[in-house]
Amino acid sequence: MLQLAVCDDEKVYRSDLKRIIGTELQLCGIDYHIEEFSSGEELIAGLGKADCQILFLDIEMKGIDGVTAARKLRQMKRQMEIIFVTSYADFVFQGYEVRALNYILKPYDPEKIAEVLHAALEELDVEAEKYFVIEQKSGSIRLPLSSVKYFSSERRIVHAVTTDEEYTFYEKLSDLETQLPESFVRIHNRYLVHMKYLDAIHQNTAVVAGEELPVSRSCKSDLSIAFAKYMLQ
């Protein structure tokens, strides 16, 4: 889970920033937690022990200001990405000594916040989790694709086999294939496998997370090429 912190001595700005950041992360499918701090003193005490990967830090605060707080965090060897928040562009140059990643100006521009947030995610190499939504009579299930080992079909019934359990829903495998990322490859007219879990390819079978599945002759060549490309990533 991505850990973020927002520090500003004005509650309205903390709330606005949390809302904008939260909306963007939800759209990206990234699980997150945002911690709030209302002063530099509170921030230093809180992040002295807690984990934080991205910090949005107001520069102009009563008591310990943002630059001083950032300096103290760096002295404590905290390696989070720091993004300064300020009402005055002149303050931005103070961020160099504490290795601030970027800055945003008040009042907030949601597009700028999203841009800076994505720059921080790129620095951290945080990849957005991708989900597949399964519609069932009991409701919708949001399934993380990273947990899916393979999809198998029996006519119009599809089974999503994950690392934890199996889910069943109605769908054509050919339609499902168009909705999935390239890491899912067809090995048979009844199977789509996640390359992440592909262990080996044999003459007529593929080993997926220890389970042997059939490989059709028509899919063998494309599967071998896809597997080779995946191994080189």
C-alpha cells in the first residue's frame, strides 16, 4: 500500500489536497493511505517512526516551517519524495537543499497535483494495479489482475483462477481477451494464461504456477515468442 502524508497548518488545504490526491490514486487503481499533520512539529514526531513514501509539505507554517521540517527529516535519513506546497513561487528555491522533488502552488490546480503525483510515483517505481470487474448476481467483484493465474472457459462460462480462489462468470473468452493487458496470452481455445505465472512450455502443455495446461498447435509459436519477450523484461 502506498503511504502518503500531507502537512499543512490550514485544515481546508489539507482536506482539498487529500481529496484531489485520493481521487487520482483511485482512478489509477492504487491502494493508498494518507496521514494528516497540522504542524512541522507533529510531522517530525509522526514520521520519525511511521513509513511514508510521498510527502506534500506546506512551506509557510507557524512554528517549524516546511523547509526546516524537511531538513530534520533528511537528517533522520527519511527517504520519501518531498513535494512542497506554497503560496509564493519565490520559496521554491529553498527545496534544493532537502532534495525536494517538485512543488505546487496554492490555490490548487488538480491537473498540476496529478502531474506532480505521477512524477513521484515514477520515481518510486510504483505501478498502478490493474483490476478486472466481474459482474455476478450478488454484485460486482473487483479482481486484481496480478493475482489471476489464468482464465479458462466452458462455452459461455469463464473461470478466473487466482492465487487464492476461483471465480466464475458469464463471458466469451474471445471478448475477455480484448479487455486484458498483453501479459495475458492465449495458449488454447479454452485458456488465457498470465505470463507472470508461466513456468515452462513443453511439447503440448504449459506449466502455469505448477499446474499443467494444454497448449494448442495454433497457439504454440505465439506463446513461445511471448514467453521469450516476457523473460527479457
